[in-house]
Amino acid sequence: METILAIASRRDERGTLPDPLRNEVVLRLLDAGRLSGSSKNGQPWVFVVPGSRARIEELAAAVFVPDNILNAGLVVAILVAGKGPVSLDAGRAAQSVLLAAWAEGLASCPNGIADIDAARSALDASEDETPVIVLSFGLPAKPRDPNVRSAAEWSERANRKPLEEVVRWLP
């Protein structure tokens, strides 16, 4: 899939099947995060994949929409440590993983953390690690073909502010 088509056609999707994903796909997604750029190449992240149902339920209780986590085929939390723009770096890594998932035909959704302390506990985070975001992935309940439209058509149909409202040109 072309990059601009992946960006234009990707949508957050909460409707996933709970079937576990193939290990080789999981590794490609995690590698996409690992390869992301970061400030001064600090790579301040760690990707945590909860394996047991009890751990997933504990983490689900810490996010804003628990069902996204409970019904996912794969859950990945991104934790950061250090100073500087580490949250920005986590966002860059998250977007890379989300786009890689879409290129694999997977649905995905970023999940905000409602209770940092509960997330920290569920993820066995060390004192210097902060959970930033939890990503949920799965086979889409309603498959969608990005190739049914061009990137320009996806862009026109997107529920986004017009470019004129979000870009300011300075002399």
C-alpha cells in the first residue's frame, strides 16, 4: 500500500475480532515501532504486550474504553522513560505501529489511559517508566478495502477540518 493511501484511508476501529494475530505479524508491528524516529535517537520507549487474560483485564480497567482492550486480538502498551519530548517520541512510534497494522489489513485503535497508576501496575512498569498509550489490534469485524478510493478521495471524505483551517502561511 502506498504511504499516502495508508495515511488517508486508515481509521481508528474499535470493532475487531478477538482472534490472536500470527506471531510474524505481531513482530512486524513491533518492529515498525522500534524503527520510529525519536529525539536525539533516544528511543525512550518499551513496548509491553500483555499475554494473560487476567493481565489484559487489569489493563482494560485502566483505559477510557475497556472493551477496545478486552475484545482485541493484540494489545500493545507503549511506556517511556527519560527527559525531553518522550511523549512525542511515543506518539511517533504509535503512529508507525498503527500504519503498519493497516498495511497488514488489521483494524486498530489508540486508547487513552484513564488511570496511570493502574496501568503502571498492570504493565509491571518500573518507577522511571510511564505508560503513555495502549494500542489495540485485531482482524476487522467489517473488513474495508483501502483501494476502493484514491488517497485524494479518502482525504475528501475524511471527517477532518479543511486544510485552510489548519494551516497558517506566514510571509
